[in-house]
Amino acid sequence: MESLNVLLLGSGGREAAIAWKLSQSKSMGRFFIAPGNGGTGDFGTNLDIRPTDFEAVWDAVTANGIDLVVVGNEDPLVAGIREALEAKAKDAGRDILIVGPGAAGAALEGSKDFAKHFMQRYGIPTARYQTFTAETVADGDRFLESLTAPYVLKADGLAAGKGVLIIDSLEQAKASLREMLAGQFGKASAKVVIEEFLSGIECSVFVLTDGKGGYVVLPPAKDYKRVGEGDTGLNTGGMGSVCPPPIADDEFMAKVDSRIIRPTLEGLRAEGIDYRGFIFLGLIRCGAENDPYVIEYNVRMGDPETESVMPRITSDLLPVLVEAAKGELTTRTLETDPRTAVAVMAVSGGYPEAYEKGKAITGDLRPEGTIVFHAGTRLRPDGTPETSGGRVLAAVSYGKDIEDASARSYTALGNIHFDGMYFRRDIGKDLL
Ligand code: AMP
Ligand code: GLY
């Protein structure tokens, strides 16, 4: 493949890991990350552009001769960046390749109501549910009464990962339904999905597809969403990840393929949705049969799963992204490293509630045998990094098993410092 110029959109640890991987491609020409973070400048050139500012993104595409845009986060996809860039490319009489679905496909993440209807239409296993609005709140009460605790209430729209409430008491669930409908999550909770609670072990499966039925499955991972050890405390963007989790064995992955991935891709085609990009299946493995159910779809890679998934892919990923973006994905499997990878996220003190920014990050950020992916970091004028977000950096290591890999990541984090630095010391322990 000839070399091509790439623009990656996003600024998190996920984009750092994608940038790290793509920068190693034999086919990489010039590489830009917008806006990137304090670490992504190691892999390409950061551009100070917001991914939802489509005019600015297009200007960067033309100014830098970009051939391929890889959209890392969901916001621009739900807002229609594919359509916007394709329209501009058409006007300009040039081609543009994009990894990431159009707005219709992005509704799999942008509207939980759409996603649940979609799963129902195509027989994809998921929790029983109904959707309610302010007009139908009394029906919502009745549906809650038909379920058993705990109760799962989800804002229909994007709520930065915070729109899911799991509530133990029926009275509190009814009160929360009213608060959500009254605008607890702004417009995102004008519709609320109530669903049956599923109990099991969660894992994340990532599929790259070309809109024509071609697809490739990336290594599966498990993330750790709660802030506290032993899965306690508030939900976060993710405190660490393990790739692969032992629960995603061949038998489970075969069920995921036949019951979830294939019907999802067939459903998208039946709806006339030309989906070229990543589909993130948030799954839960339930019951004595270890059956997979879909908790949620996302239309991008997971964060912090990507930080442990990318290091395990040994194939050159860039040509595979190009095939998917062209609608000509012929790659069917990716070569992977046999070792386990464990990512541990270091966060700002107080996160996911209020926290301070601007803390100097010191210590060994390039340790032997561990990759440190920056997330919420930026560079000071003197070129040294400081914190700029809740999730600050991820230490990722390979090992012969989870214990070995996590020990290496913990050793690396022991040599990195910032005021208020916190991380969970039990990433992967539940899988041992
Ligand atoms: P979501 O944003 O849909 O991924 O939900 C956030 C988290 O809530 C998931 O990772 C699960 O841990 C939990 N969750 C969501 N839906 C359910 C459900 N139906 N049953 C049990 N847990 C759920
Ligand atoms: N790790 C979960 C997410 O990226 O949504």
C-alpha cells in the first residue's frame, strides 16, 4: 500500500493508544492528532482543533493533504461528521476516507431507545425494556412494578457515560424516573429506557466493519468502571482494562459472532445503514449457559480498553482501517501477541467528582517494558507534562498472565507522581 496522510480525532488515552499503533505502520505518511494530548506529540503532530468543529477539521484535511480521518470519540459521529466531511469532499472534487459511521449508524450509541428497538427487530439478545417520556410516566411506574430490584434507568441520549442509574428501591426508581424526565441529564433524558437488570460478568468486544458485510474482530477486553477497589463507589470513564479476559473464551466468542455480530451487521444493512467503522459491543455473560447479552452498543473503541487492546495487535492496523473505510475489508483476522496486557489508569484525586488540574507529572514516563499512554495531560511551555483531566494516564504492560502484566504496570506507576494521584490496585484480580 502507498503511504497516506492520517488525521486522528480525539484527546484521550484511547486516541494515544491508536496513535501509538498507527504511527508504527509502514504505510503512514504524515500523521496528525486533533487535539491530542500531552503525549500524542510523540507519535504525530497535534493540531489544536475541536473534533466537533467540522469546518476546522475540514480545513486541517485540505491544509495537510489528509487521505484518512479516524474518528476516536462518539460526539462528532453522532453529530454527523461523516456526512459533513463527505459533502465538503464532494464540493472540492476530492476523495476522503473516514473510519466512523454516519449519524444514522451512530444512533446505536446516540439513542438507547433506537439501539434497543434495533436489537429487538433483529433478535439480538438484550435485557427486556420499555421507553418512557413525561407523557407516559404512569406507564413507567407500572413497568417498574413488573420488574424486580435492582432497577436500571437509562437516559436515551449521550450523557458522557453518566446517564445510567441502577437503583435498589422501587420508590427511589419512580422518583428517579421523574427527575430524569424533568431534565436531570438535559435533553438526553427527555426519554428514559427502563430495563431488566442482568447479572453476570461484563466484557467488551470490538468489531471493525466496512458496511458491506466484511468485518474483523479485535481482541476482547474487560474494563473496570467503578472508582473503588472491589468494584465499589461511583462509575467512572474506566479505571483499567485487561486484554484478553479469560471469560471471552472461544466458545463465548463463537456465540457472540453468531448471535450478536452477524445479526447486528445484517440489521444495519437491512436498515440501509452503510456502517464503516468500529462497533463496540458492551456485553454481559449470563446464566449457566454463559450466554452473551448486549448491555450497550458504542460506535467507537472503548477507553480504557483500547489501551490494552492496541498493544496486543501485531498486524499493521492502518491498511485494515483503509480497507474498512473504502468498503472493501478483506482482512478477516488480526495477528495478535499471545501475552496478556493490563492497563491501569491513574486519575486525579477526587475524580469522578470535582478534582484539580494543572499538577506537574514527574517520574519515569518511558519505563522499560511498560507503555505509558497519556490521557488527561497537556504540556507546559517548558515541555513538561501536567494534569488536565480526571483520567490522567494509563500504564500498560504485557505479561505471561494477568498477575504478571498487572505487577509490571503497578511497578511503573510506583515511579510516576502527581499531586492527588490515585489508581485501583486490583485491576484484573477478579479474573484470577
Ligand atoms: P451503559 O452506559 O449502558 O454501558 O451502562 C453502564 C453500566 O451499567 C454497564 O457497564 C453495566 O455495568 C450497567 N448496566 C447497564 N445496563 C444494565 C443491565 N440491564 N443490567 C445490569 N447492569 C447494567
Ligand atoms: N470503557 C467504556 C467506554 O469506553 O464506553
